[in-house]
Amino acid sequence: MTRPRTFQAARPDPRQQAPTEASLRLKGTMALLGVGLAILAFLVAIDRPQWFHIRPATGTSLALSHAMKGKPADNKGQQPAKAATHP
């Protein structure tokens, strides 16, 4: 007569379970670290609004922006003025 089969074969081997548990724990820790660093970067960024000012990209646009400092655009919806010709 043979012995009845037990369900021990269906249980995971503890030696095989340990590496998967450790890798899951490591993945969870790294995910929490990533979220924490993202929140820290966000909080630092909102404390420094000067980082997000739009600046001229080229030398020409920089010169044009300095030339227009303090001069509002006054021709909204109007045709540009024609240059005066001298005889």
C-alpha cells in the first residue's frame, strides 16, 4: 500500500521565496524613495519661482528685449505707422 500524497509539494520552498520577497521589498523601498525625492524636488521648485522666468534664447532676442524695456506696445489692433520720407 502506498502512502497518501501530502500537499507539501504545493507549498513554496522557503529558500526560493526569500529572494522574491527581498526583491519586492527592495522595489517598494525604491518606489517610496523615488516618490519622496519627487516631492522634495517639487517643494524646492515652488520655493524658487525665478527658475521659471522666460529668458531670451539668442543674443538677438536678448538685444531686442533690452531695447524694449519699459516701452509698452501701443499699436494694439492698429496698422503700423509708415516711415516718414524726406525729400
